[in-house]
Amino acid sequence: MLAAWLRRHPGVEIVCRDGAAGWADAGHRALADALQVGDRWHIWHNLAQAVGKEVAGHSGC
């Protein structure tokens, strides 16, 4: 579905998406030259989770 939409919009140069592999694959299949970037919410969310795990791992230090 996404790949079909992207094919109908060949002027798309940047695809902003979450980390789902299906979205990445659709983007690559439909617009191989488009730049794929992570959206701000998911980048911050993933960073917060990683920091939380790291801090928890060192809580006994």
C-alpha cells in the first residue's frame, strides 16, 4: 500500500518514518533514491529507552 502510494508520487525525495522494517522496505522498493529518516518522536523515544537501560544497569555502582 505504501509502495503504491509512493510510486504515484515520484517527486518524494525524503521519507520520514518509524523503525518498522516493512516501511523501510516499501520505501526502498518504490523510491530507491529517496532519503529515509527517522521521525523525531521515535528517535527520542528510542534514545530514552536506551539511556534508561544503561542507567538501570549501573544503578549498583
